[in-house]
Amino acid sequence: METVIIHFSDKSTLSLNEGDFLIPILRIDKDNQIFSSLDQPTELWNHIQNGLIPSIMDVFVKCDFFYLKNDPNTVYNSKAIVKIEIN
């Protein structure tokens, strides 16, 4: 099973596996109001050449924050990522 380790600027790490679900948290600007909204869960899938990177980047390019479906009590800042390693 493919695994990646995400390194954050505070030196913490997060391990993700194929089949994990990420929930993007989107910023919505509507009628002069700003609020957050949860986007569709994204299942991490293994690309034949690039591993989990494409499915992870599908989430990170559209949101500043995300959480794991199995751990909604921790929200991560995708802009604080400094490195993603395939293991």
C-alpha cells in the first residue's frame, strides 16, 4: 500500500495511505459575506507513476485547510506544507 509523509512548517508530520479520505474546507465569498464550507471528500488513489501525489494535490490546490475523514477533530493548514515524501 502506498504511503506518503507530509511535513509541515512546525516540524510535525502526517502519514497518509491509499484509501484515506481528505475533506477540503473551502472559503466561500457570497453576498459580501465570507464563510467556510466542506467540499466533497476525496479518496486518495495511487497513480501508476506518481503515487498518491496527484490525488493529494487535487485537494491542496483548492483549499487552505483540510481534515481527515476519520479524524474531524484536527484541521490542517495546507499552506503550511513544506514537503511531501512518498514512502
